[in-house]
Amino acid sequence: MITSNVTTCIHQAFIEQAILHPNKVAITLDDQSLTYNQLLNQVRQLTFVLINDKGVHPGDIVCQYIDRSIEMIVGIMSIMMSGAVYAPLNSSDPLDRLELLVHQVDTKLILVNQMSLSRISSLNVPILDISEVIESYHILTDAQIEELSKVDVTPDSISHIVFTSGSTGTPKAVQIRHRNFMAYMETHVIQTNDIVLQLTSSSFDAHLDEVNGALVRGAQLVALKNGGHFDFDYVTKTIYDKKVTFVGPVPSWLNAFGKFLNENYHAQQRVKSVRWWYFGGETLLSSTIIQLLPFVDEQSRFFNLYGPAEITVVATCHEVRREELSTTVSLPIGYPLIGYCIYLLDEYRQPVVPGQLGEIIIGGVGVFAGYYGRADLTAQSLIDIDGEQCYATGDLARLDVASGELIFIGRRDYQVKLRGGTSLGAMCALNLIRQEVTDKMDISLLFTNPSVKALAAALEPILCVTESGNKKEEKDDDDFSFRPHSSWFIESLGIVLLAWQWLWPIFMAVRLEFDFLPMLLIPFIHLIQFPVFLKLFGGPFPRGRDTLYSWRYYRLWFLRRQWSLNTYWLGHLLGTPFYNTYLRLCGARIHDGGTQWLIVALRRFGAQIDDDVIIEDMISIDDVHLITIGSHVRLSSTSRIQVGSPLKHCNT
């Protein structure tokens, strides 16, 4: 069994740093700044008001509804110093969700500032404006400070609550103890000389990793203005001006950030000061780090982290080596942190053999105290292993036999998460997507986007449906069971017809007595059947919207499979005049000087290719309907044509 020797609470560790470094800058936000001594005084002042004026007692839950600001930092530490439990509310959440959360945890009080007060004043909960308390600043007497030190808070006390969503979409209040967080911090890289960027939203537990992690280590915290994390120019300028050394983004944010650096030369030297890059919350791909490498210092280090909120921020860590980026797509999640243990168990709660898939079970110093008010869910999530309470994550992983590291695979229960949204919201979104896809859509999308990634990109505009989509969702609110059905009869008939059109030329050629005719008739009859069926089915087909499993769908389904049978013969005709003639016969518009291999054009039935155009093998074309290629153009095998990009009288 792993035990923790933590004897200090979060706020107590902060006080120790304030005594050691009273004049050191603790926090900055643009032109504002507070030293550790100034921050401690403001925290004590607010704590005194919470206890004496608002009647907050140890164990009470105090919510905070404040955007990124210095007041947010003061509020976090004051709540913990008062012995209460800090519960952050996301300022972007709708009012009905906020009301659900504050009543779920029976909050004693909500802390706000002047900017957030008006948005939450309608809730029937006591509210305290931190700004007013700070503006009425007065130094506490020694007796008052002594009174604060006697507040009954121990390392086993609950320090904060993080709201997460389960498979039903109902929020769950994860309770974390002071000792959970302080034990986790014993493995952290943040040191006194670090400058930490406060990047994460308060709706994620990682914001406490940044805020409390910096303050309990005596580091400097750099806050961003509200909404500033979306302004990459502002972020890079802040990193450069403040000489930030620690940044902990999620991979999706980092991916967009890397693209910004690649496209904006003036910002490319601004992130050289960062020594520690902590990535977590999402799957990390090598490509995300690769695009960042040209702009970071050679000595900077990258870490891929894994851990649900129930185990206190992070449970495993993998330090990314630059040499592995070229050979690995999805990076491993690494080894357990000191004080943590990882089990991989099968569905019968038995250990799996190395290399086999298993559910991640986490034990050790970070395991949470349970879900607030949900003893039933707590009992389901916490299991006993050798007398120790461990958290069953529902995530799947396998152990890499060679390295001993964990490779994250995915969810056991297929839970869906869309950009941090709840599973219930994802279900509604998927229902809307299903209706859009099956009611009226361009059937060719299903045939011309063979990979999941390509199809997802093609369907992404559906997620932008606003008014009409909302009306449809309201209208069919309960119709989650609707799904189209394929026609067994039509598909069976199509398979029989495909087999017949392939076999009958062979049968006819064998019945003839001339030896050379089979070699001529078989490929000719096979190839000529495609344009014949294309004309019979009414093709070429323009782009349009139709119903899934409609007659148009099955026509394209049949022609696509028929074309796959012809690729064998066309491979022998590549580069011959007959090849271009055959392409034109099948619907592609190719000039006499055009050449060669354009199977993708036949799949789309409508590419326009002018004279003297060379298109080499293995070229990738996303959408030939919108492409016009002018004369004297050469497209090499590495060329890629994007949707809607005209190439006229140019060389590539």
C-alpha cells in the first residue's frame, strides 16, 4: 500500500513561501502585480470576511464565479484558508447549469467580482464581491491573524471540488483532499525560479495545477486577461515579456498555437524562454510537437501526461524525446508518478498479460475522496485492491513490453466527448448529425472520403447548423431511435449483377474457338460495361443532396464497385491514347494533350483538364468538381490539390 507523508495543507505551503519570499513577485496580469506579501495580506483579509461576516465554517462549499483575474487567485487561496471547499464555476456555462451545480453541492456562498456579478445575481444564493473586500483594504491585527491560524483544517480535509460529467451528462462533484494535491506536487517540475503561465480555464482541474502549483513552490504566476488565451499574439508577447518558463496547454490548443507560429514570423522567437511544456487532457500526436520544435529552445523539455480528475490532475508521465517524434504517431502516456500505482485489469478484474488490453485502475496518493452526495457512484468507481482504494477509470491501455510504458487506447464504454462537452450534449449533437446525414446529403461524400478523418472534415459544416438545426432538434427531441435501413434485396441483386458482368465475358471467350480472342474480348467487355451502366443509371451525377440508401446511393455504390474491378485492366493501359479516350467515355473531360492516371476524376465524374497537363501516379485530389487545371501544368506525385483551388497556366 502506498501512503503519503504529507503534513501541510495547500494554503499553509503558500504562507510558508510568502514568509520566505515576501518581496518576490507572486502574480502578474499585464501591468498589475502583487508580491507574495501583498497577496498574502489580501488572502487573509478575504478569509477573515468569509469566516466572521459570512459565517463560513470548515467543510462548507464556497463556489467561485470569476473570469481570469487576480481576484480569482485571491479567492481560491482564501476559500482554502478558511477551511471551506473551493468549487469553481465556469463563466461560459449557461445559467441553468450553474443553478444545477450550486444546488447540487449545497453551496454556502458564491464569490464574484465586479465583472461577473451581473451575470449570476439572479441565482438564489448569497453572493460576495471580492473586489469590494479588496478595495476596503485594511491590515489585520496580530490577534486576527492568530485567529485565522486556528481554523481547523488538516491534510485530510477536502480542499476543492471539480465538476465532471459522466455517461448520463449529469455533473459529478469530484472531492480532492489537501494531501492529494500536496502529494502530487512532490513530483512536480515547478521550482522557485520558474514563471508559470496561467492558461487553463477554471472549469478544468489543471488550472489548480498552475495556480496552486506555482504558489506552493514560491514560483511566479503570470495570468492572462479574460479571453486572452485565444489571442495567440497576446499569448506569445506575454510569454516573451514575462520570460515564462512553464506552459501546460491541451494538445488541441497547442496545435492551433503551432500553426500561428508557423504563419507569423514576428512571433517565432517569443517562446524561447519556456523550459517546461506539459501536455494533457487529450491524445498527443507527434505532429503537434514537430510543428512547435523550430520555435522552442533546444533545452526545453516536453511531457505527455495522463490522469482523470479523480486522481488529482496527473497519474502518469512520459517525457517526449525528440528522436522518437519521427517514428511515433500517438505518444505513450508513460510511467506512473512516484506515489501512484497503475493496474491493467480485464473485465473480471484480473491482471492482463503484458501487451494485452486492459482497463486502467489507479491507486496511490492522488485517489479522490469520492463524489459529493453520490455514495452510489463512489462505490462503483472505487475498488479495493490489496486493501487500497483504487479508481477505475474506464479507460483502456496496454503495456508496451519493450519500454514498460503505457499506451493509451481509448474508452471502455465508448463514451463520447466533443471538445470538452458533456456526453448528453454529444448525444444530442450526434442525433442532429445523423438527421442531417440521412435526410438530405450529398451521397458522394460517403464514397469520396474513404477515411474517418476525411469524412469528419466533410461533415464538420453540419455542426455549424444553428437556427434550423435547433428547430430540428426540438422537433425530433425524442426520436433518438431513428436510423435508416439498407435494402438487402438491392444489395444482393447488385452483388449478383457484379459477379455476372465479370464472369460472362470470360465464359463467352472460352466458348469461342480462336485462341487470341479471349485476351482481346475479356478486358474490352469488362471495361466497356462501366460507361454502359453509367449511362443506364443516368450518370454522370451532379453534386446534390439525397437520402441515405436511396436509389441514387445504390447507383453510386454499384458503379464504384464495378470500377474497382476495372482497375486491373486499366493498369496495363496507363499512358496509352486509349486510356484518355476511355476516361472521356466514362465522363471525365480531358483535352487531347492531357495524360494518364486520373481514377479520382472518374470517382467524381467531372474534372476539367486542359492541354499539355501531366498528372503523375499517386496524386491526391480532394474535390475535382471545383478544380480547373489550365495548360502547361505538371503535377508531381507529391502534389495535393485542395477543394476550390483553380490552377490556370501555372507550373507546380
